[in-house]
Amino acid sequence: MKRLIGKSGRLALAMCSALGIGSAFVSQPSAFAQSAPHITLTVSTWDSGNGLVAYKRGIAYFEKENPNIKVQIESIPWNYYMPKILTQMANGSAPDLMLVGDDNMPAFMKSGMISSLNFMFTPKYHLSVNDFIPNSFYIGNKPGAIYFVPKDAEDANVIYNKAMFKAAHLAFPKPGWTWQQFINDAKRLTIKRSGRTVQWGALLPGTGLRSGIEELANEWGGRILSANGKTASGYLNSRATQNAIKFYVNMYTQDHISPTPSQTASFGNIDLFMTGKVALEPTGSWNLEEYRQDPHLQYGVVPMPLGPTHKPTTVTWTAGWALYSRTQNRDAAVKLLRFFASRKWASINDYWGIPVRKDPQVDAQMIKQDPAISVFLQQRKYIAPLETTQTMNWSKDVQPALQQMLEQAILKPNSNVSSLIQQAAKQIDSNLQQDYTQ
Amino acid sequence: MKGGDGDCYYSRRQVHMANVQTEVMSPVKATRRRRNSLQAKRERLFYILVLPWVIGFLAFTLGPMVYSLYLSFTHWDLFSSPRFIGLGNYAQLSGDPLFWQSLRVTSIYSIVSVPLGLIVSLMLAILLNQKVKGLSVFRTILYLPSVVSGVAVSTVFMWVFNPQFGLLNALLGELGVKGPGWLSDPNWALPSLILMSLWGVGGNMIIFLAGLQNIPVSLLEAASLDGATLWRRFWSVTIPILSPSILFNLVLSIINQFQTFTQAYVMTNGGPLHSTLFYVYYLFENAFQYLNMGYAAALGWILFIIILVLTMIVLATSKKWVFYQGE
């Protein structure tokens, strides 16, 4: 019995400790960290597969250079990444460094949960904002308000299947081509058999807004929101943006060159370009490494087609490393951040992603690996500011209304697109007003 | 003095008798004392053994529930501290069209899939209750799908329902029928998921099978001798005796179906056109995509109340249609 009570007592004590009841009896972690010779940094990312392998290689180099610092990388699947980071923040246990996607950057900056990194971009750290490509660097960061060390910044370009072009007796697309040429090619590349589409000319992003209507709005000379990010009326429903949206919707409903958003979703995670189901895809460079390894896949890359303004422009997907404001290991974390911003990191990291740092040597090495990547590197200068990062809560206030509008317009071909745009603008204004007055 | 003596004598006798009784009763008392002591030890042991569960329940169930109730009266975006807004979230619900849409989708799904699931699982249980060769193999085959993870099942069914290359449309094509877009068609997406829900009837089926095997053969034989037809025996003997299992499966199915999430999360993202916007998926969107934790907590409590009321209604009416053999 005594033994049983003893065991139960120990069990209860262990549970109390686990629940934090016994925290008063536990030594202070900060004091422990200061006196300990080794520091363990926690770093969270959504990278996985080859991206994560590359990271681990870079981290191994850093650990070798800094033997008193151990880095624990936690790879969290993309779908669970933000819920996990946010709940960790809510209970004060967020990682020392975390990767933040561009759409979350404004909320993180406002929250006070991440530290300003202005101090790093000074001669003391041998770092300057001039080391970076401004279009990419200032997507989340603002002059004088730097919170993110950019990881990479993918710009949108069109990847095309050379074999399909040859089979359709079409010339490969060239820089300076237009959206009308894109449609003409895509129509020729769409193949139907027995009433079923077996090959689509293009894979449009559906309700994915970035390379969809945001890209087209830029090319048509329009905007979705005002520059201060507080209103949609007068911008989303302006003539230029309306024309861009109608053009985009017509590619689905009249030209039938792309699977609809729900058709695309029904394929799950299958890469329709790689599996030979689509010929053209406006996207980032993230799948090129996989494409390179497929000896049967011949692909090329061309800049985004030009819109009526004939002004080259492209959107970007970017992410940056942020420093948790309550970290107990600030100095070590800053050291790692500094390493993330270095040329050494880019070279060890296997040139993963389109770099934000200006570095002709790194660029040359990347082009040597894959000549097609040169288009992504060249087009960085045309990256337009992201509307996503210019409002407080894009994913809550703007994105659902735009996606609903697009879904209705694409799935119900007879719907009045102008009217749907007006409704969306009204809804977004109401959401923004509510959010900015709270 | 006499009186005094007498009193003294009487008292002495009483004391003597008491002593005698004590001597006689002491083993009994001792046994009782030992028993009490044993009882106390057993009680202590009971409390020690249930303590981990109690701590777990308080920390991981009741505590979070009470906190979520508090959160439902606040505005909280996870970054800043929760701000008390009274009944604001609950008031907002009534004017939120997506709240009503999610409730509508979940209700339709539950109203159709719960009875459908019960009927199909009962039919399968009856089939598996027959004495045929290889019965255990059939039982295993039919139960197996219900132990496969929801995400895996959802991924498989995305391909089954694929309008271009899916198994279902290929089969329909062989019959000369052009299949619909299933998950990509707003009119077909919810019926597709209802159809898919039948994949998991194995759990209910096992409970029905256990119930069917508890039915005394003598009752069925007696009914046969009285001239009852097969249908009559099923309706008047099998169903009443099976009614506790039906009640159990009904309550659990209602709870499970109102909490449907995985299919929407993995297969449809609530679309197309919100046609599969399940309640719990909408709650998740509010919590982790829009960071409306307070609003999500309010949604959670409304769902809790809906499920509680439905369960109470089922249990209250069960007195009229559930029969226990001991009664």
C-alpha cells in the first residue's frame, strides 16, 4: 500500500509539474540559460522535404561556427503552421525565431510579439538594407520599420511545357507577350476527347488571388484597395480593376482554358503541370528542382504576359524570419538571424528559393544549376508592392469576400460580374471599417 | 445508604455487565474497526487512483470549457489580451449569413446521414448475423473501413469523386451515364459527402451485431410458431430488443455528424460556393484563419447547446420507444 501511495504520489507530483502547478519549485529558466554554457535556439518553419534538408545543412554549418549554440528546427506542416505559432504566442512559448508569411506580416508587426530588427541593419552588424533588392525587401518591411530578415521572395512567371508547344506546332512564348497571346496559345493547347478535357492549355490560380486578380489588376493599372489599405470602394470596383477581373473570369467561363478552382481542388496535391495535364502555369520557382529531375519534362520559363498598360510587373510570395520579442536567447537568435542574411547562408542553403540579397555570384551559381531560373532572377526588379501587406488583416477582411466573388463568377457563368464586384467591395469596406475601429 | 448501596450495587453490576459485554463483543468491534480501517484505506486508494483522471479532466476538459465560455464574451485575436464585449459575439451570430449557411449545411448533412447510416449499418449487421461460411472474413472486411483515418479516407474519396479521372464517373461512363462534377459542383458536393459518410458505418454495425446476437432465439421461434412473418418478427421482436443499441448509435451519430470537419478541411475547404461549409469548419476558419477566437468560442458554445438539446430530446423520447429486456 505504502509503495502504491508512494508511486501515486510521485505520479501526482509529476502531473502537477507538467501542469505548471509546481513551477514555483522549479529553478528560473532564464537564470539557468545564463549560466549554462550551451544555448538551445528554437526555430520554426513550414519548410519540408528538400527545403528542410537544405536548412539543416546550413544550420549544421552555423552550429560548427558557434559551438555553444544548438539550433532545434521544428518543421510544421503549412496547414498547421499558423495555428500552432499563434497558440504558442498566446501561451508565451513561441520559438526564438519563426518564419512569417507575407500575409501575416502586418498583424505580427502590430502585435508586439516580434522585435524590431532596425538595430541589425547597421554597420555594427555589417548589414545594410542596400544589400537587398528593395522590391522584395520592402514587401513586409517598411523603411525604418524592419521586422523581417527575408528568407526568399518568389516572383510569378509562366512555366510552359515545351513538348506540348511542339506537338501543337506553336512557337515558344517570348518576353513581352500579351495576355491575348496567352489565351490564344492556351486554347490551342487545350485538348478534349469524347467530351472530356484531357489536357488544359493553362492552370490558372482560381481563387488564389496573388497571381490571379492581384497580378491582373496591376497589369490593367488598377488596385484592389486604397493605398492605406482601408477601403475597397473606388478601387476594387474601378473600371481598370473590373476589366481585369472580367478578363480573368472569362478565361474560365468563355475560353475554357483552365480547370475550374474546384476541379483543380479535386486533384488534391497532384502537380498538374508535372503530370502533363497542363501546358502553361503562372507560378513561382518552387517546383523547378523537381521538374529538373524529370528527364521527360522539358520546360521553359517566360515572364508574365503584358496587360493593356504594357508595363512589366509581377507579384511575389515572400516570407521572413522574425525574432520573438520574449525570447530568452536574444543574442544567440540575432547571431542566427545575421547568418540567415549572409551570402554564406545562400550558398550553403543550396540556393533554395529566389534570393532577396543582391549577389551576382549567387545568381550566377543558380543560373548554372538551371538556366530557366534566370527569368525569375531578372524579373525581381518588376515585383510590385503587395496589397496583402498593406492592410491589417487581409486574410480575414478582404480574401474571403474576393474568393466568394470569384467562385460565384466562375461557377455561375451567367452571373453579373459587375454586380458581384460591387457586393464584394461593399462587404470588404464593412469588414475593414469594423477591424480598424476595434 | 441502602439506596445508596443499592445504587452502588446496581451501578457495579452495570459496570460488570458492561465489562462482560465488552469482553464478549470486543472481537466483533475489532473486526468492525478493522473493516472500517480497510474501508478507509480502499477509499484512499480509490481517490489516489482517480486523482490523475480528475486532474486531467479539470486541466484539459472542464478548465478549457469554462475558459472558452469566458472567451465567447470577448474579442480576442491571440496577439492582444481578450477584451470583454458581453454578448457581442452572440449578437453578431444572428446577422452572419455564413453562420446560418454552416448550420444549414450541417443540419442537412446530419438529418440525411444519421438515419441513412443507421439503416445501412443495421442491414449490414443483419447480413453478418447469418450463419454462412467465411463470416469472420466478411465481418473484418466490412468493419475495416471504419478504422482508417479520416484524412486517408478523404484523400481516397477525392480520387473516387474526381470528375475527370475518378472511379465513380468511370463506372457511370461504362453504363452510358455522364457523371456529375461531384465535389466541384455546388449541387452535388454535399450529397457526395453524405454518400461518403457510409464508409464509416462499421462502428455502428458492430454494435448492432452485438445487439442482434443478444436476441433470444426462443423469442423468434415463439413468434414463428404464432405465425409471425419475417417482417413481423423483425418489426415486433428484433427492433424492440435492439432499441437500446439503436438509441446508443443514434445519440453518438448525432454528436459525430454535427462535429464533421475533416471532409471539409481536406476535400472541399467548405466549397464550392459554401455548399459544404460545415459548422466546425467555419468555427476553425474563424479561430485560426481570421483569428476571431472569441467569435469561434461563441460558435463552439452554440454547437454544444444544439447537440445537448438534441441529445436530451432523443433521450426524453427514448422512454417511449426503447425497451430493456429486464423491464
